Amino acid sequence: MTKLTLETAKKMYLEGGAGKDFALDNFSEEELTKKELPKYWSDLGIETPDWVDSAPSKYAYLWCLEQYMKAYNGDWVADWTDGNSKWCIYQYKSKVKVNAWSSTNQFLAFKSRDLAEQFLENFRDLIETAKPLL
């Protein structure tokens, strides 16, 4: 007996009709529509500029972190004038932390705590390398 995988169910869900109903019989709508967050450069589907590979530097790492952050946040961009909290990854006493900020601009800002924590977990090494610039 072959088991329906989440990947196959997602395709069936997108096709609609009976396939969508069958997918929903086996998985929740949240599971079927949840966006997979990138963990590797190849997951982004964008080309790396030559300057990133030819002369890796902390600034190149910041550029890479920005590309990942855009993928995690989607269309959301931090508006530092609205007074609302954003979940940020920042450096405090040489440690990297996640906390809410509302008026102090932070480079790594996310629309939710969950996204910020996943980002830190997935890219801690890259963040630690670029930490002096955060």
C-alpha cells in the first residue's frame, strides 16, 4: 500500500477538484498551504552575484541574510514609523537574541516571533559571522 506524501497532496490540492478533496481528507489545509521556508541558497531560486563568491565579506553575508529575510517575510516590510512591534534578531553583549522592537530600526526584522526564531535557528552561523555589523 502506497502512502500519500505531503508533497503529492500539495500538488493534488493545487489542481483542485476531487484531488483537492482527497488531499484535504489526508492533511489539514494549513499543512497543504504552508510555505516551505528556505534553508539553503539554492532554495531561494536566485543567482548569487559574482561579487559575493569572489570576495566573501561580512557585507556579502549581510546581503545574503537580506535575501533570506525577504523570503521569510514575503511582501511584509518593517515600517519603523507605525509604532507597532517587529520581531528582530539583534546583538546584545556579544550574544544574538530575538526580541520585539517598535521604534529602533533593526536590520533583521520579521513579522512574527516564530519567523524570527526559525530564521535564527536556520542561519545562526551566517548571523554570527555578520554579527559585528548588526
